[in-house]
Amino acid sequence: MTQVNANVFRQAVLLLSLIGLPSAVFGDAATSAHWMAPEEAARRVNPVPVDSASRERGRKLFEANCVSCHGPTGRGNGPIAARLETLPADLAAMAGQHPDGDFAWKIAEGRGAMPAWKKVLKDKEIWDLVNYIQNLGKSDDSQRGHSHAH
């Protein structure tokens, strides 16, 4: 490959990753707009009730494992986020916009700098995290009445 072609190739790969087309690189694990779980995984029903106890367990797990990248409010602005090649997702903006199964699969499987947590966290802990993440960006009052589709 000539130097010019190699540079064009590198620029094309960089451009694709920057404009949100991870499916060009990662195949079916993502869509053109967002990294999405496979359809079957996204449809998984959350077995953990959405209640204050689950959200509190999820909050503790989030603070222990996720804040360094996603930030304390889930905006993707944690202390090490700027050093990552790909910025972490703004989970507060995604809350309520993605199915529970989508979040659970992403947490379990990971991708790139996002670690796979399935060997570290139990399934119930992953679903507690999902219940917490689905409420990011909402006021305390709206969290009390939150009921996303299960």
C-alpha cells in the first residue's frame, strides 16, 4: 500500500469512527446512529423490579465502576474520559431512550474501552445498574414514579 493510500485509509477509518458509523467497523453489534445490542438481547425483559432498593444498589455499583469514565451524572465526562480514544456515552441522554436489554447487553459485553462486566458483576447487579441508568438525568420526584417497559 502506498503512503498516500495508507493515509487515506487511516483518515477514512478515523472519520467513520467519529461520525458514529461503528457498524462499518464492528458489524451487526452496532447501528449507524448508536452502538446497539443485537435485537434478541435488546428485547430481553428486565427481571429486577424497578424500585428504590434496586436503583440504590445500581447507584453504588455505578459510583464504584462507571463514574471514572461516564462521570457522576452519566454525561460521559468522567475524569479519564478525555484520555479515551472514544468518548464514553452520555447515559443521561440515553436514559429512557433504549430498552433495558440494550443497556444490560452493553454492560455485560463491553466494546473498545468499555470493559465487559459479565465476569465481574452478577446478572442481578447488571440489571440494578440498568434500573439506575434508566433514571439518570431525572429529578428525584420523577424517579419515584419511574416505570419503564419490562
